[in-house]
Amino acid sequence: MNISNQLKKAINLIPRTNLVLQEFLAVLAEKKPVMIYVVKSDEIKLIKNNFPQINIVCHNQIIGNKKVLICALSKDKSLAKKAINIFCSKNGGDFKLLGDLMRYPKCCVESHLRYCGQSKQLDLPLIIYQAYKSSKKCNFLINNLLNFSTRVSDKDSNDFLHYLQLNKNIAIPYRYFQFISHNSCRYDCKESIKIGKEINSLLKEYAPKIEKIVKYTLSKPILFFDLFKLVIFDGYLKKGILYYKKIIPPFFLIDDLLMEKIKSGNRIIVDNKKIEILRDDSTLFIYQKKSEIDGFILDFSED
Ligand SMILES: [Zn+2]
């Protein structure tokens, strides 16, 4: 079966699994060497039966108190083995080597290592703030703020369930809001944009309806606080003012009062100390920030 037919087959079958469709397409099309994901045993069967050219190497791991299978999927079996061994190694593993195997841009791997340090605990808001601060422009192709499912830790599991509840009616699976899967060093990282572009065109060609929703959602201004605390706006940023018509899904876990004010407003101004919500020219609410990082706007909209 040629690649094009395999990709079409994947469009039909992969949405039945928990895999990220565009990542699987990229592995099939050899745009991505290997992907690592939690996979259920019946999903492994489905993939093995339908895509015999994909090798799946799995490790049993305990997450929370559940036993899960973490698997590497690749057309290259030895690559899948190497990647999963590093990923699942007890002492954290050689992330630099793993980054190379996953074909992540060197600049992004290095920046990840700088923040990661000895502890594996990432300060996500800080990493995102630094990447944002060093960017001239945020490119939607590398907007990875909605792609958090691989970063959810045990202590986030309640938030995650709440998030799922809020978004049970969204048009596509929540995992699909991404063109890249890594943390980019900046939001204008050229190497990451290149990867994002490839995945975007793959999705556009084979699943145009899904691509449209993903692109629409990712190319928006986002008010970001934390992993599960952000707001996506249908709007635009002009001279430091965010003008918006409405907020769009997926929805995150914003405090009720703040959310109510955002919903009744149509402009937001953010500085280092506060977030001001306005309806036209009149102020509705001022949120006092605890720090510079406590709420900032990343504008992924296209000019
Ligand atoms: Zn980079």
C-alpha cells in the first residue's frame, strides 16, 4: 500500500484511539522519526493489524496508581527501542540524546535542558514566559499551549478531569490542538516553525476539516496563567490592547469571577502589575497580578 493510502486509512482509524492523529500521520509519512505515547493494549492491536510497518515498543509504568503502557511508535524498530529506554529510564535519562532521536531542534533541546536542570520538575509558566519574552512574534504553527496532555502530572489529575468535563462537546479531540509536540525555545524558533509547517500541510491535505479547526484555534491571542489556566480569544492585539468578540474553546479553569468579567468585556490591557478588563472605554475589573508571569498575552494571530 502506498503512503497516501496508508495516510487515508489512518484518518479513518486513528481517531478511534487516544493517539494524536497528526503525530501518527507524521510518523507514517516519515516526517517524524518516532512518537512516544500512552497506548492501550487494544489500540496496539488495531495499529499492528492495520499498519504492520509501524513498530511499537512498550514499557509498563505506574502513573498515579494506574498501570499504563508507554510506547514508542516508529518505522525503525531500533530507534523505537532506544527512545523508549531513555524515556522510561529511572534516573531521568539522557534528554539530549532523546531530543536528537525525536528530531527536536537542537536550540529547543538545549533550552529545555537549561530549565530542566537536575530536577525533572518543570516550571511551565516560567518556561513559557521566557520563550515569549525572547520572541519577536508568536507563530501559531508552534503554539503548544493547548497541547498539555503529555505534561499532566499526578497532582494535575483533578484539573484534567475538570477540563475534560468543560470540553466534552468540542469539535475535535482535545489532543489535536497542536502542530508541534515539543516545547519550543522561542515562539519564533525557525526550526520549530519548519516542523510545524510540515505537520500542518500533512493535516491540511488528508484531514482538511480537522486542520481548519486546529489552525483557527491556535492562531488566536491567548491570555496565559498556567497549564490549565488560560483563555483563547476571538480577537486581535493592537498597540498593547486586546480587542475581542468572544472567547473560544477549548475552555480552561479560570476563576468564576474573572471569567464572568472577561465574558462581559471586549478589551483587555495587561501590564506587569495588573490585568484590566474593559467594556469599550469603561473598566469592568482589575486583576492584581502576583508577579509579572501571573497572566500575560501571547498573540498567535496572523497579521
Ligand atoms: Zn528552538
